[in-house]
Amino acid sequence: MDDKKPASDFPMRAMVYDTLRHRLVTGAITPDQILSSRAIARELSISPMPVREAISRLSAERVLEIKSQSSVVVPQMTLDRFNDLLFSRLQLEPAAAVRALPAITPAIISELEQIDHRMNVGLDSGDVASYMLGNYEFHFKLYGAEPAPTLMRLIEMLWLQFGPMMRVVFERYGASQREHDKHPAILQALRNSDTDALNKAVTDDVMDGMNLVLSNIK
């Protein structure tokens, strides 16, 4: 612990960090958005210092890029970065779902069904923010059914990096993707306790979303 900073600062810094992480992972922060630590501090009614520290931490994690003292952006999605993210997602997310399968209960399936319904309502009404939040909740409710803090942290780090771009592509193509929705297949695999079907459905879901991102890389 840094002796120069009072212990009371740590909850504030953690709150700001978690707030920015949540906005990134659900696409509330978009790739073309320029972030200002002062503006975020005003919004949260806090001093700029914990915001700057959270931004610095996210920059070290390659989630944000500091352009200048007053300019922070989401790093550009390059083909190399995309391939790295895709490979990592395909290794971790199907495995996380399969690992969680023994812990899946009818109550969890019911929750996932409700989340998926809210996602569809958001998609049909053009509420992309609601859809993105629901997609995050669906996957992390599934993966987290069997506690695995390190695995969940790794997966969230990947979502932080593609979340902003995913928001953009769903604003462009979201409604047309309803027919390609893999969540019903995921839910059916959970009901049947079918490991192979679950692995395939999650793999297909990851590929569908990331292919949309790929189509928008310049």
C-alpha cells in the first residue's frame, strides 16, 4: 500500500476503475469517444485524481490509450489485435461454459432465459445499450455458475477490449442478427446437459460476434 495515499482513497479508486470497466465491457464507451478525466470526475462528483489513476491502470492493461493529458481513447482494433482476441476467446469461453455445466440448475436456466428475452426486446426496439448489457449478463451468469475468479477475470479482460467495437457493429447490424442468435442453442444444450452441444454453441456465438467486428476493421 502507498503510504502517501490515505486508505480511504482505495475504495474510491476501485469504484472508478470498476465503473469504467463496466462501461467498456458493455460498450457504453465507444471507439470514437474521447474520454476526459475531468468530465468523468464531474459526472461521478469526485476529484480527478482517482479517475486519472483508473485510466492509467486501464492503459497499462491495453484497454485504453492515453493520447495526451486531456485525451484518452479506446485503442484501434487492428487485425493482429483481433486475431489475438479471437484466439483467446475461443480457448477460454467454451471451456468456461463446459466447466460450469455441472453447476447449472433450472433456476439458472430460467434466469438466462429471462436475460435472453430482455436482449431480444432490446434488439427489436433498437435499444443497443440494453442488448449489450444483457449479452454481458448472459455470458457471465453462465460462465460464473461454477466459481472461477481467475478464469472470469481473464475473460472479462478480453471483453473489455472488444466491447466498444461490438457496440458499434450491433448498432449497424443488430436487428439483422436475430436469425443468427446462438443463445437458444446454448440454452437447449444447458437443458440437455450436453457438453458437446454447449461447446459448439458457445464457439459459434463467439465466432458470430467477432466476425461482425472483423467486417468493420479498416
